[in-house]
Amino acid sequence: MLILKLMGTPLEQIESEHIKNKTVMMNYKALATLKGTGSEVEFHIDPHLDLEEFQFLRDMIMELSYGNEAAIDERGCQLGYLENGEKAFLIKNWEEWKAFLIKAKLRTLEGQNVQALNPVGEELGSGLLAEYKIKEHPFSITSCTLITLFGERTFEADNIKIVPTNQFG
């Protein structure tokens, strides 16, 4: 279990439409449970969340701590390491860690069958991933070229999501 502490805020003051019975929920899935101890709240976070679920949780914690980011203790919430060996946490180095993971995923998807989705999840196209362009801050995929049944096609959008189709050949 990963533990992040939000200090200076009693549990009774934590309000969000995504918290039900001291549990943070996303699409009917429990992401974290909350425990209050005096004037701090501990988020006990499932370590097996996907990137979108971690992002959702991070956004919620940032919103709850708005104006008081120094009151976050995430020593128990290390998610991994960056390419340079620096530790990555849910708050500190989040964007760099997320970019590191997505770049690694993209490298493994080159030459594979994928779907390119726009920011709302609608399919732009599908085919073999030939190349892609990224923007660094904040990290996003801005263009991708797929080899489709009808030839090479390039798709551009602000934040393209590339997902494997798990089809071979």
C-alpha cells in the first residue's frame, strides 16, 4: 500500500464527489481509502493502479491541497525511478515519470497494431505505428503516423492516445 499524508486538514473537511465512505472511487473502482488522524489525512493508495487512475488521484489530491502543497508528505508514496535514477512520487516528479513511462510504452508499440484516439476517446485511425511526435511540457502525443489498409496516414491532435489493439500480422 502506498501512503500519502495531507497535513493540516482534518478528515471531516475533505469533500469530493469521488469520496464515498472514506474511499476514493473512479468508475466504481476503489483507488484509495482515507484514514484521519487528528489534523491530517492519510491516503492508502492501491499500488496497482493504471496511469489514468494515478492521474485522477493526483489531480484530486492537488485540488484538496490547493494553496497548501507544502503540507503533503509523500515519502511513503514512491512510484518508481526516472531515467536519471531520481525517485518519482505521485506529486514530485510526476510529469517526468509519466513522460518516461509513456515514451517507453511508445517504443514498444512501434511497428505494432494500434489505435489512435482523440482526447475524448474517439478513434482517429488504426494500423501499424510508424512514427509519432510528442510535446514535452506537459507531455502529450501531438501527431502519429499509422500504416493503414489504405496507406500511410498521419493524425494530429492536442493529446492523442495510442493504445495497442492486441492484433498481430
